[in-house]
Amino acid sequence: MPWSFKATIAMFVVFAAGALLIGFACFESGWQALGHFAWGLLTAGVGLVGGLLFAIVCAATQPAWRRQSLFAGGLALLLLAGLVLFARSA
């Protein structure tokens, strides 16, 4: 498995950590909830954009892993679109 695909998977773990912070924000109130929500959105966004960039690098440099990296990139784009819609509605 190439390093760029491993980095893509690691960025999805960063996204999961951001989603967990957003989940914690749902159970709190006041400024602490707003802080957890903001840090969660930032962390999740960085994880998804980083995962997308590493998936593009993997697709461009590793022909054997092109299908898996394009799937990971598409998944990152869909999750990023969902995160943007969630942030706009909150």
C-alpha cells in the first residue's frame, strides 16, 4: 500500500475526530458548545480536504491504486459537501 493512500486513510481518521467533536457539541450548552462545534468543523474540514489531496496524489502516482484512490476522493468530496451543508444550516 503506497504512503499516499495510507495518508488518505489517516485523514479520514482526522475527519472522524472532528465529527466526534461536533457530536460532543450537541450535548453541551453555551460557549463551550460553540467552541467544540467550531473546532469540530475545522478539524473535519482539514481531514476531508487533506484526504482529497492525498487521494489525488495517489491516483496520479500509483496506477495500481487508482480505482481505490478515486473512490476515496469521491467519498471525501461527498462528505465535504455534506459538512458544508450542515455548517450552513446550523
